[in-house]
Amino acid sequence: LPTQEDLAGLRRRLQRVKALAQMTQLSSVPAGASTDLQSRLEQVRQLELQIREKKARSRATSGAQPTGDIGAAAPAAEAGSEKPPAYQRFHNLAQDLPPGLTLPYKFKVLAEMFRSVDTIAGMLFNRAETITFAKVKQGVQDMMRKQFEERHMGQIKAVYPTSYRLRQEKNIPAFGNGVKKSDYQLTLEPVLGEEEKVDGRPHLSASRLLERRKEFNRNLVNIVKQHHKAFMAALSPPMVVPEEKLTRWHPRFNVDEVPDISPAELPRPPQEDRLTTAQEVLSTARGMLTPKVSQ
């Protein structure tokens, strides 16, 4: 293959010959010109042809791929044909929602309530304290300056059923909240995986709180999508848009008119017979006595 030095040498020789031709001012070669000048002009033409051929060969050589690279690329192509892992194939499901899929105001408030509940419950849970609804209610109201009732907790449970495990428990220490220790109280326990442990006990980390928050928001958007789908089907003519291609709501779809979320049923304290009057106490005591004693 020609090197850069060979090409440079040929160019210098060509320039010298052209300079000589200019000095002699030979615009054309007459029929009776000397044999020496004709041979020099022929050399110039040959040099030009050689330079062009070498340039063409150098371009063709640089554009060709070595055989070793082809052999190395084959395993890479085979490796690329393998099925990618799940966290890559379903990466879009874990991303933030498109900006066009806005939520109703009441859904945004509920999402903020869930974030506040998760923040308070996470602190109590990581301190190994029993999470009662009374503690969470007071904390959420202090953070949001909004009323937080059991109905909102039922809505959270309806949107994200696997977020908390709810129970009615008693014999929970109560300090100055007007609740007796013997009374039943609604308790919350975050549902975590077996791998989410620190020092052998479950731990609600900041990254897990963020994942739960995103999951709650996705569930809210999915609820709105169902109402949007029904709205599109009622149009004339009906319209069908795949959910994965939906980036914004229909212009005539009023997001804020989406119905409120029906609260899920929360655990209720077990029914206990309570004696309220003296007559009920006597009747109950009489029923517990034997016939001889009652006479």
C-alpha cells in the first residue's frame, strides 16, 4: 500500500515538472517539438495517473473492514440477540408519568395525604412503635393543615391495597389522648418484603418510601384512565387509544369531574356486650347464678 511519504514525493515531482512547463511557457506541444519535452510531458501525465490510482486504493482500503473485526462482531451480535433482563424491558413502567396525564385536584390531595401518612408511619415503624390511626391523624393534619379522617384512610387502602396491613388492637399504651388502654384502636403496619430488613427487622427506607409514592400515583392515573376510556367509548364515533400510547387526556374530558374514590372497608372493633344500667347488671348477674341461689 502507498505510504504518505510516497504520495508526498510524487506530488513534489509533479510540481517541479509543472513549474518547468510554465517557465518554458508551453501551452501546447507543436508537432516539431523535441523528443525530450514530449517525454517529460508524458511523465507528468503518468505521475498524475499514479497519484489518482493510489488515492483511490487508499480510500478503498480504509473503508474495508478487517476480517478480524468481522469475527469479533459475530459473537457481539449473538449476545445482543439475547432477551434483555426484566428491569430493562419494563423500565418504562417505573418512570414518572407523562406531564399531560394530570390528576384531579382531589386525587392530588389524596396523594399528598398518602405521602404524609407514609412519612409518619415510616418514622414510627423504624422506631418499633405501634402505629395507631390517632397518631397518624394528628401528624397528617399538622403537616397538611387539612382534616384527615378514617374515610381518607379507606380511600388510600382502595387505591393501594397492599400498602398497609390494618388491624383493630387493644392494650396499646396511650398518653393523654383520651383513649383507654383497654379500648380497641385502628393500627397500621407497612407491608414490606423479606429483603427489606436492617439488623434482622423490617425497615422502611427512604428509597422504598419513594417507590411506594410512585406506585400510589400510578394507581391514581390508572383509575382516571378507566374513566377516560369510558368517555372515549361514549363519543360518536367511539375512539380507542392504547394505554401505552396515551400521553394526554381528550380536550373534552373534564378531569375534575372524575368521581371520588369509594373508601375500602376498614376493620371494626369486635362487638362487646356492655352493661349501661343497673337493671342490665342485675339481669346478667341473675343469669349467672344457679337456680338454688337465685331463689
